[in-house]
Amino acid sequence: MNSLLFFSLHSKIFLIFLKFYGPSGLITNMKYLGFTGRFSELIKHDDYAGYDLARVIVEHKERYTVQSDSGIYIAEITGNLRYTAKSRLDFPAVGDWVKITMMDAENAIILSIFPRFSMLERQAIGKFGEIQVIASNIDYAFIVQSVGHDYNLNRFERYLAICYSANIQPILILSKTDLINNEEIKLHLKEINDRIPGVLLLPYSIENEAGFKALNDTMEAYKTYCFIGSSGVGKSTIVNRLMGREVLRTEAISEHTNKGRHTTSHRELIILPNESIVIDTPGMREIGMTDNPEGIDRTYESIAELSKTCKFSDCTHIHEKGCSVLKALDEGEITENTYNNYQKLKREQIHFSSTVHEKRQKDKEFGKIIKAVLKEQSKNK
């Protein structure tokens, strides 16, 4: 089936579902879509006077579903927006607030994207030096790991760095705690708190309701949340429980690979009964670091502070004499696991920064060639 036709049919079915069964229905007050707090301070009514303000609630291969206070619409971007986009960062993402104009009762055109106060991103898979926007305008991210196949403290730290880089407040969830006994749960919680102090940690089990009330009570009305983590850790199951019914498909862990199946194939914004907002994202086994170093420094604050007292300002903390970080490592103030993961993430960040720079140089050189060709063509006319 033609992909455009498939999207059109899928979107119409989705619109009907939302209008009759969806959690949000017709939004008459934009605060229910998250138009409060940081975002409402970014823009004024004059910024979209004469047009409609909407939020992107579904993204599917450059086709979008948006919701405003007047309804839900299938939307496309203008040709100008597509033409002037320098990268994928300039295209809409789920969570974006956009300026739209309605074409008819079901269709709209996205004219522009309003500034984002936060942006969850990762290295674009298979695309040299490019960044993929996962979702935007998120207040909090629940970083989910289960006690089973996926449990890995290094991965927790990786997601923390991504969240801090994105200007998103992280909350940790240890899921599927019904698979182990209470003593094992305590050991896991202590291990996480010792390695990652100062970040809210919630144990959770869908089987025995442990932690559900704490999780539900943590979420604030009109704030936007996302659940991130590998496939199979229970993100969709948690969202379904918060909704009180199944809105996201779930599958069990594969018995052959011991890995989760990717049950979410696209990004989608959902309004919960507690009036908070969730953006569901596809499972991601690994998220590559982008070119923003701030998230790593916030994740490893102790190392960042020690770095200030190193003998050399450009110390790599690998072999230099007078390195405060290496001294702390030798004296046991920093664990070897923490140090090794810090260095791994730093290497990834530095490598990606160099690929971004290289790509920009190539694009710049290619642009010069195009200009030269066009100039030569105009002379020959």
C-alpha cells in the first residue's frame, strides 16, 4: 500500500479513536496540553495572532497529528519550512508547539515551530554527524530499567547524561521488582543510590502494585513526562497502568534473545487521567552521546569538581601528572566503574563533536561548489 495513503487511513482512524475514546477529547483549555510553566513564558499571544497554536501529538515519517483548542488535525509542514530546514532539528517533533492554519475540518498546515525549552535527542542511527530529535518540551524523564535482562548502572548514567544535556529533570524507575525478593530489591536500591546519589528513585512492579501510588503521586498536572529505556523494561505497561486501560501495545521478553521487542514504533503524546502528559517513545537499547558536554559534567559532578583542581586546564584525566581525578581514583574516592563509564561517555561525546564539525565543513564546501556552479550558469545565459 502507498505509504501516503496508509498514513492518511491510519491518521483518520486515529482521529476517530481520539475524538470518541481518547483521554484528551476536545481541549478547550490549552493548559491540558501543557501550555503552562516554562513554555507559556517563552511565547506571547502576538506570536501566533491570526493563526492557531497547536501541539504535535503524533509523528510518523514527516506526517503529523496536532491538537489545538479547536480539535485534532492531520498536518504537514509548508514547503518553505522543508526547504529552509538545515537539519532534522528544524523539523517538528512530538511535544513541539507549532503555529498552524486549518485547511478543512481534518487537515492543517504547520507554518513554524516555536522555541523548545528542552529537547531529548540522540545520534541519528546510520547518519553521519546528525542528531535525531526524540521529543521536545519535556519537564521530566522517567529512566526505566528492569531488575532482569537490562539492569546496568552504566546505562542509567548514560540516560542521565542525555537528560541533563536536554534540560530535562530525570527520575529513575527500577521496574519488575516482583521478579526478586525484598532483600534483593534493597540491595539494588542501595547500589543505585550509592552510584547515583541525589536523583529520585522509584521501585515499581505491575504485578503487585508496589510503587504505583508513589509514581502516580510524583506526576504533576499539566507537566510533560517521557519514559525512556530499552525495549522490554515495561515502559508501555506502566503507561497503560497510569491510563487505567491499554492504550499502548506490550509484548513479553523474547525467550531466545532475552531482549525486549520494540512494541512502540513511533512517538505519541498522551494525556493521563491525573492530568499529566506523557510522550511514549520507542525502546532504545543504546543512545549515543551528542556534542553537548554539559550532561556528562552534571552526571559526574564529583569528577567535574575535581577537574577544577587538576594541574592542567586541559587535563584528560588519563595519564597526566597532577591530575586530581586520577588521585581520587587511586585513593578510592571514585570507583573504577564510575571512572571508566565517565571516560567512555567523554570519548563518545568528543568523537561525535568531531563528526559534527567534519559534516558541517563538508556541507559548507558543498554549498560553495553549488554557488559556484549556479554563478557560472548565470554567466553563460
